Amino acid sequence: MDGSGVTDDGMWDTRRLEALISNVPGAIYRCSPSHDWAMEFISDEVESISGHPASEFVNNHIRTYASVICEQDRTAVEVAVGAALDRGEPFEVEYRITHCDGSIRWVYERGQGILGPDGEVAFLDGVICDITDRKQAEAQLAFLAYHDSLTGLPNRLLFQEHLEVALRRAERDGTNVAVCFIDLDGFKLVNDSFGHSIGDDLLVEVAARIRTIVRDHDVVARQSGDEFLVLLADLPGQTVDERPAVDVATRAAVDIHAALQRPIALSGTEISVNASIGISIYPDDAPDAESLLKHADIAMYRAKERGRNDHAIYVSDGSDPRRQLSLATRLGSAISDGDLLLHYQPLVELATGAVVGAEALVRWQDGDRGLIAPGEFIPIAERTGLIKPLSDWVIDQACQQTVAWSAQGLDLYVSVNLPASFWRPTMIREVLDTIESFGLNPNRMMVEITESAMMTDDRATAPILAELHRRGLRVAVDDFGTGHSSLSRLTKMLVTTLKIDRSFVADLPGDRSAAILVKSIIQLAHNLGLQPLAEGIETAAQAQFLVAHGCSLGQGFYYSRPVPAAEFVSLFQSLNRMAA
């Protein structure tokens, strides 16, 4: 045997092999189907994972390994392993086990069937790793993304998910849903008089009191600051003469007023709280979650206008559905007639303030109504099938502008938003072909796709991202933190940038839950080798917080609103001079 640890006949020295196995961060095993999948060998690392010595599992000496798998996961594990072996492929599966101390641990198992001379599986070799810490980090990140750290209530994102579910159920069952938008009157005076600590204590008590008013299955959320939301679901539908849903929501508003006006003892002082409450009802006041929330907000401001400490029911402004149809018809003409235009918002390197890119944002200059916001016509384009020609136009124009700026010596890339419907191989190839038809280096362009759209189907998404990566295109996950991605799935996504949603940035630096979440996302991005990009930066304090915590890029009104292409060159030069 030479010094390499290999014997004269080419076999590994047993001691070296044992040393190698002991350094693997997981339990290596071999089991055999001929012995009812009993472990023929499993390394000592299994004891640190399960609490049981390896000797207990070998040949099922005391227990089978399957016996420590949590009962609710066993079938899924068996199906995953069996299907992979039938296909002759490796398998990987995550599941829970019960540690000998009674605690639940998460493990990741990867294995491969080893074929014998007869072509059948003779052995199953694999490795089992403890991923409990990773799972706990995912759970913590998920909680921070969907809950308010001060009050423990759901935040707006989770509230909106509950609302979407409630609306689908209401549509199916013919019931109503009410949303109450609550804004505390004069809360700033409490903060200014007693300090933010007392203000926080007050918000916690307000949350608790609202929670006691509604039914157990209703949802109370903290929107932001001193704003709260209440979801009242499964309400009776209206009749010709009655609106019981309005009666229930109005009674809840009256009870909330009464609960908040009972004195609250804080720091030796008794405080009574007044609130303005707006109410909107599905389906009478709005057909969807976004409109329902918007209309409840409008109603809340009407309550304030009536003198505060009041509640108001949303009253429609009489919008005609025929107007929506007319808007869709005019939008189709606008796309073909060239009535659309792109504005560009600079993407800034936060540490220096230098402009490194620009996001292309579509605008519609309508002859009758003037400049129409994308929030109004994009949903119409998606509903009517106009999103494809609209997006094609945006990509084409952005490429043209990138070529023009490159010729002027502007060293930057341009980002465009892709709708979820484009997240298909044929559509992506068209995008790539358009970029290359302009002679652009793909690195000069970035495509943005929302987190929820990207995470819909791993099997469909992975090859698309691989193609974009191979061709050199930048890819950003937009609105990160508002979707449903897990850390394990994100690690497999070939993207370059994580865009932190503006809803989290808006509450920086004062909101503790937003601060914790944003710091976590920034750290996550760096750990994955990605650039974090914060949207919606509007203040110097927000920018300073992001720089202090390592955020690479940002955009927002603090640097510039989106501007026409003709104004962007001077803006680029001005910002870069200040950064120099």
C-alpha cells in the first residue's frame, strides 16, 4: 500500500474509508430489498440526527429506520422512493422524524438504487442529513413575512390571502364578505406626548381589544402604523329589502368604537382611543380583494371627513362596466397606433448613489383622459388578451432605447417586467430573440418576474431559468417576500437579483417587523450570491438603513420618479456626478 491510502489491489484502506465517512455531514447508509429494506450499514452520524445509535438500525436490530419517520410522512416517503427506483433514477425527499427525546427533526434524504447482475435493485445507497435549522429559518422568515412583530397579528399580505379565500368561498356559496378599515384618530399625539414605547403598548392593546370583538374565524390584521383591517366572512347575502352583511359589519364597527373608548391605562395615564372605520361589502361594493380594500379605505376617509370617531359604508361613485369595455377597446388602438410610451426609473448602487440601470415602465397617453396609470389598464390588458402585444411593444421599445443609450456612452442595463403569461419556453425564446435582433449583449437587459409566478411550477420554471442563464440575461425575482417561495426552492433558481417589495421598505426604519424581514432578505440574497434590490425608497432614512445592512441596489422617488427617455440622460449624468 502506498501513502495514498489505496491498497496494492486498488481498494481503499478501511481506515481511510471510515475516516472519510465520519467527515460527511450526514448519515451514509446501505439497505437491501432482499432483507425488507433493513439497514446493512448506517454511519454513526445517525445518532446525532435521531438520537438512536447506528447499531439499533443495522439489520433492524432494535428498530427499523422507518419507525422513526413521522407517521404522517411515511407514505409520501415510500411513494417518492419507490417511484424513483421504478424509474431507475436517484431520489431526494424531505420529511420529519421523531428524535429519541420526543422532538421533531427535519431531514433531507438522497439515495440511488444500485443494480445487481440481474438488472434488479440489489442495494439502496444514500445519505440522510439534518435540515432542522434550515426549516426553522424558513418558518421564521415566513412568519416575519406574514405577521406583524409588535402585535402578532397577520399583516396586510396574509390578510389579503385570507380575503381571497373568503371571496372564492362567498362566490361559491352565495354569501357576503365585509372588510373594515380602521384608522386611529390622533395616534401621532400619543407618540409625541408619551413616546414611541407607550405608543407601541397602545397598539398592542388596541389589537387585543379588536380581536375580542369579532368572531373566532374572522381575521384582524395590522395594515401599518395605526391602521388595522378586519375581515368578516361568510355573512348572509342580501335580499330585496335587507342587507344583513351591512348590519353585521356596522354592529362590529359600533362595538369596536365602544371597546377602544374604554380607558386604557398606560404609564400611569388613562387613554381613550377614537377611530375612523370604513366598511365595504362583497359583492355589492367590489368584485375583488384589491377593490374591496380600496373602497374600505375610501369609506374610512369619508368617516374622518364627517368629524372622525365615526364609521361609514362605502358608496359607489357609479362607475359603469361599459366604461371598462371602452377602455379596453381604446387600449388595443393605443398599442397599434403608438399612443403608449415608456418612462424609466433609475436603478441605483446604494453605497455610491451611481446609476447602474433603469426599469422601463409603460404609460398610456390617452387622447381623452390624458396619462392613464398602468394600475388601471394593465389588469384590463390581462383580462382581454392584450397583455401579449402590450408586453411585446414594451420589450421592443426598451431594446431600442438601450441601443440608443449605449451609443451615447451610458453604461447601464434596462429592466422590463414580464407578465406571468410569458413564463413559458416559447414566450421566453421570443423575448431572447427580440433582444438579440437588436445586437444587444443580453447582459444589457434584465427581465423581472413576480415571485408567485416564478414559483408556480418548479419543473416548468427550471429549464426557462437555465436558458436565460445560459444566454446571459439578468433575471430578477420581483416583489420578493410577498409570494410563497421556500429557501430550498430558491437555491435552485438561476436568478441574479432579489427585489425587496416596496410594502416592506415603506415602513423602514421604524417598523421592527419590516426591519427584521428586510435584513433577513438582504442576508439571504448575499448568501445565495444574488444582488438585493429594494423598491420604493422614498426617504434618506430608508436609504441609510438599507446601505447599513448591505443592500446593493435600490430605486424609488428618493432618487427619482420614472421619467421619459428624453429626460433620463441628464438625470443619469446628474446622479452620477453626485456619486463621483
